[in-house]
Amino acid sequence: MSHVVSRLDTALGSRYRIEQELGAGGMATVYLAQDVRHDRKVAIKVLKPELAAVLGAERFVQEIKTTAALSHPHILPLFDSGEADGFLYYVMPYIQGETIREKLNRETQCGIEEAVRITSEVADALDYAHRHGVIHRDIKPENILLHDGRAMVMDFGIALAVSAAAGGRMTETGLSLGTPHYMSPEQATADKQITARSDVYSLASVLYEMLTGNPPHVGSSAQQIIMKIIAEPVQPATALRKSVPPNVAAAVSKALEKLPADRFESAQAFAQALGNPAFVTAVGSKSVDRSDVQSRLASQPAALLAVAVLATALAAWGWLRPSPALPAPVRRYVMQLPSEQQIGGWFRRIALSPDGSRLAYLHVGKAGERHLFVLARDQLEATELPGTAGAEVPFFAPNGLSIGFISPRGTIKVVPATGGQVTPIATAAVGYAGGTWAPDGFIYADGAEGMGLVRVRATGGTPSPFTAIDTAAGQVDHVWPSALPGGRGILFVIKYRDPAKSQIAVAEVTTGKYRVVTNGLYAEYVPGYLVFAPQRFRPLMMQPFDERRMELTGEPRVVAQSVSFGAVGAPDFVPDFSTSQNGTLIHATGSGLRDTTEVVWVTRDGHVRPVDPVWTDQLTTNGAFSLSPDGRRLAVTLGGEIWVRELDSGRMTQLSFQGGIRPEWTPDGREVAYMSDRDPSRRESFIRRADAREPERPLVFDPRQVHEVVFTKDDQWIVYRDGGGGTSDLIAVRRRGDTTRVSLVATPHAEAGPAVSPDGRWLAYLTLETGRAQVRVRPFPNTKDGNWLVSPNGGTGPVWANSGRELFYVDGDENLVSVPVTPAPTFVFGEPRVLFSAKQYRIGDFRREYSVAPDDRRFVFHRRLNTPEPDHLVVLENVIKTAAEDVRR
């Protein structure tokens, strides 16, 4: 027990027994204690000695009596207060729960109904206190506790008690009163007349953050925030979150007006407006002319002096926090991207420059094409980098001036961060599981076909082996390298068959020898710390790390919650985050991994009917299902395995047990083919009877990868897409007899989605040869005898009608399109005709994500039941300084 706790425990021993410290802030330290007299747990807040010395016990206790009489279901009561051995303290109930701040740290934003309900409960508490003459003065997320979902306001009136008891001598304590983000303009200008409308402003600021993820005003310093509060209008909540109801946005805007007289007259009126759908006012806080502000301040010398003092002395915020030498707090906010520039792709979609000034990220266009964008963080819109179609896993050079990425053919390429010529670097193919640009002038990357990490000079060359996989220990690959900025080592992930066993290791750049650091899926280094994800869908952790000795030295702490681990069906689960060397962390967050889907019949005119109204599940993408030729069964991907579902009875039969995706029926409906990653060196294809009465068996062998297969109607040919090392070609082999590979389409561009016409004469497929996804048709199997572009507006997922007289695909505007076809004696096609919008359904980038019924009159799609919002980018600043402060505490 520390000396301070021992003193306090002795002084309070007859009434309270200190059990442990719960936390410490700038003004007070909180202890868990046992109320000896009443045999109950309590929380005791003890003011910092420097504050207690200025306040004086008698004046503090006298002022705090006003708040002790408050009794309301949404106010945390004050049990006791007093002085003990020089300590000033007050006692509250000990209630287990979380504050709004803790909730926002975990979730970034709240549900709209939940946010409005919490705000209404707090408003009820404020209205009660205001009618009893008490102004809170410090409403903020940290002072609102959620207990069993119910809001309770803490520290009610303590700010007033401290302020009044100090008698204007707060500057002697080195403490500042109030939290800049939630201060009303009159508080920011040190107005002596603080009314109930100030609390209304602060509460509206909290609601604004619950709705949008940010307070109304943010800035890099306290003085910057204060000046924005005084002079700048607040952006409407609907500009940051379109789903906010108009009345809620209007109520928030009115409550955030600069002049108190323009706000609601009471907290009760604010709550009523939030609950009244008919409430309408000008959405968006009125702009304030700077000359008006200056005139107003000039007429208030005291206010001018207060602003000047705050601008120089208010270096941090909190309820009351010491100004000297306090590190900047973590700032969390959502980075808004224009709707047409949102992040996309499977995994590792973002990369932050070493100085934190630029963000490189992947964006997937409407037709499925993937490009690299760069956003300068002082700009509102990103810039597309030409020549980066199909880019994967971007990473910055140490100087931040260039960006490396993996190309569609598995080649490392480099492009200037501001755009320019794209330069191929590696003369041999590499894998897709990450790359990093180290200070030694080498780029380290995932090697092709499970060969461990490789490295190649950033000026170009042939990749050479760097790490060796220990197969005897069960290792299957080394992936996701991340260079230590000091140049001594490369962090990477040791991959096992069971992803839960993945380990983070560090290799010496001089020898390639490595040792395990901790368990986890990916790690990056920020000065003094390792940021890593220990397990799939778990929070990011931060732990002290000695870069010189390349080992962990302290205890881990949670640094970020709700981090995206890639899209459903991605081949690797890797956390989507990136760090800079100035302590900024950006991560993607979204609910796309957890949404449920519904399988539906859709008629040609767009009418929708569930296949089974009670069947909803987490269908994996990558060709999640395939309808049997008779239309009575679905082969589906559930939980990473292949199942067959009988549509009439709902009976389910599991076919794969070691992973499976992209099922495809044989023409007779007796068997199902599928892909599996069980061999880490390549993706293989298997086939099994649909009733699972016989074991699975290999379908086709290819030394590279087999990504998808289809069968011709006569069951004579198997057409598949192979890949590995970045290539993506279409191949045909005979089902029986001569299995010599026949190359169908092999170009420098990616091809996918093969579909052979019912008469076996024509091959439709998707190609990226023009930079966007389009559908082409060639003769089969003599594909060199013709080539027709049938999707002038872009297209994915070609599927032939069973009649052979139509070709369906999804165009660039996400409509299901029908192209009339005359298949013989030559291929003739007509104008595409839109059948219905497919925007509500899942549409694959490269693969068919729907099936056609035998009668060609219906289609099977799957759609999200609760469509999640697009992934957001969450920014955390100053994570290093705050971690260091935690260690000092």
C-alpha cells in the first residue's frame, strides 16, 4: 500500500476502508472503499493536494452541500464529503458500468435511438438540477455513467463547488476548469453568468459526438478548439451521418447556438424537441461573423483576458487537469471520405506514411476494379494514382515519397505518392500477404507459394529468400512483414494451419534469423511500442517494445476496439490498421464481417421472395452458393465449409471439413466441386457427391492456384481460373480422357468468371484489360477465332440462360442485364436490357454471385438483412504519449 493510501486509510479508517485505486485524473484520484457503517461499496474521490491547498476544507464542504441534496434517478448521489489528514474528498456509490467516453472509445458512434434516449435521460437530470438552482458546468462523456443501460450523471455540481471554493485562485493550482470540446461559448470566454443553457450546449455536444463520432469542434490544441467554439459554426450532424433524423439534427443545431438566448430555454425543452418528429428549425448552427465576435470580446475586457489566459495556459482538457508538462491526450475521430472514394477490397487496404501526413488506401469501383488512392490529411478529397488497377496491400517508403504495392500478377511495383510513373520492381512473382519498405533499401514481401519472406532491392531485381519456414514445427508460411524503422529487424507473422496459433516474430535483417515475440496476427512498431492484434476480431493491443533488443518489455493495454479484419471470405484475417512514427494510428472499422444474409428468389421484373423466410445465416462471399441444375438444392458456403441445402425440406448436408468456397454443381446434379486452401502453398479444387456418401477427391491439379471451376453442359470439359504469383488465366481440361491443359485466355490482364454456353460453343468471361471489369465472349474451345465485348457499361458475373438465347451479367451501375443472343451458326448479340437493380444484393468483384433457375424466369441472390454501414476510417492521435503517461502512472 502506497504512503498516500496508507495515510488516507488511517484517516478514514473508522468510516471507510480503502481497498484499491480505481483510477486517477487531473483533479482527483478515485478509490474503491468499503463503507464500514453501512456495509456497502463506495467510490471515494480525493482531490489532488495542490488543489486542496488552495480550496480549503471549510469552504469546499460548505459549497458542496448544495449538490448533496439532489435526488434523481439519473443523478449519481453524493453520500458524504469532508477533510481527512489534509485530504479533501467526497463519496459516491460504487456502481459497475462504463462511461459514455469508454463506450465511444470502443464503438466510436452510438445507435441513433440509443444516443437520443441517453441524452433525454441526462436532460431530465439536468432539468431537475436546474430547477433546484444547480448548474453542472462540466457535462462531458466522462461524467455520464451507463448502469444497466441507464444514464447517470456523475460529479453533479462538483465543478461549481471547486470553482466557488477556490475564490478565483484557480491559477495558483496550475489547474484549468472545464473540457474545451464540450465548453459552451460563454464558458470559453470566462463569462461570469453561466446559466442552465450552458449545460444544454454541453449536453448537445455530447450527443453530437455520440451521433457523428466527433465533438462539434476539434483541433490540435486547446486554444484552437476554444477559438472554434467562439467563432466557427457547427457542421450539421446530417452532413456526417445521413441517417440522423431531421428533428434530431435540428434540435442539436439549436442547442449548439453561439448565443445562449438562441438555444433552448431548458434541458426539458431540448429533450422534447429530440422526441418530436415535427420539430424543425434551421439545421446547422448559425454562422457567426468574426467581426461580431471581436466586437463582443472587445466590449468584455474580462472575457478577452480570460481567452488570452486560456490560449496560453489551457494545454489539456479533462475535468480539471494540471497544465505543466501534460502529454496531449488521444484524439479519436472518424475520417470522412466522399461516398465515391470509400475504402474497399479484402484486407490491408490502408497504409499511413511515416510522418502521418498521407494515407494510401484501396478503393473498389462500381464495376469491381480496384485502384490506389492517396489522401493528404490536410485535404478533403483523395487522389487516384493512375496505373494502379488491381493493386493490393500498399506500403510507404521510409521517406514517405513513394508507395509500393503488389500488382495483379504478383509483381512488386512502386509509384510516387503524388502520382506518376509506375515502376515494376521484382522480376519474379511474390505472394499477396504483405510488403514493407525497410531503411536498408530493401523491400521485404511474402514469398510466392509458401516460401517464407523474400526481399528485393527497392531499385529492382530478383527477390531472394529471407526467412526459412520451419515445417517441422508446423509452420506453413511467413507473411505480413513490417520493418522496424531503426533498420535492425523485420516484424512478421508465422502462419500455422490453425489461425489461432499465429505468432508475431522479428527477424534480423543481416541474417534472416528470427524469434517469436508474442502471439498475434499482425504487428507494427511505433516509437517504444508494438501495436498488434492478438486474435481475430479482438481489440488492438499496445505494449512497450525495446527496438534495440527487439523484445517486449512491459504490459499490454487496449489501444483500439472494433477493428476490421478484412472482408468475408478473405484468405487471411489480418487487422486493417496502420501507424505512423509520430504516434498516429488509423484503422478501418465496419460491420461487414458480422452481417447476416437472406437467400431470395428474384423474378425478371425484380419481385423478391425469400427462398426460406426462416433461413438466415452468415453466407460467405466468393461465390457463396450455386443452384443445382434441377433448381431444388443450393450448395452454400457457411462457416468456411461447403453445405448442400434442400430447398423444400431445409435439410442440410455438410460436404467439406477442411475449408471450402465457391461451390459449383456438375451438370447431372450429383456432385459439387469447390476450392480449398488446406494446402498453404496453393489453392486446390475438390469434388464430392452431394449426398456426402463418398469421400471427396481432387478435381484438377495445377501447380499454381485453382480459383473457380465450371462444367460444360455435356460434362466433357472443366473450365477453371488458375493463378498464383499474380497471374489469372482461364484454362480448360477434358473431364475424362486427355487432361492436357488448353489455354483459353492468357493475357497480361486479370480474367475471371468463366461461363460456357449450354451448347458448348461460346465462352463468356470477365476481363480487366481496359482497366474496368467488362464481359467478353469468345468461341469455345478455339478462343482465338473471335472476341466480342458485350458489356459497354462494364460488367461482372456472366451467366448463360439455360435456353442459350440470353447472357446475363451485372453492369457497372449494379443492374442485372440481359443480352439477347443468337448462338448459331455464328455468335450474334443484341442491345443489353436492364431487368432490375441488383444494388441490394451481394455482387462479387470477380465471381458470379447469383444463379439462374431452370426456367430462366427467376434468379437466386443473397442480400444483407441489416445492411451494415460502409467501413469507416477511425483516427487515433497521440497514442504514444498517452501510453507513456499510463506507464508513469
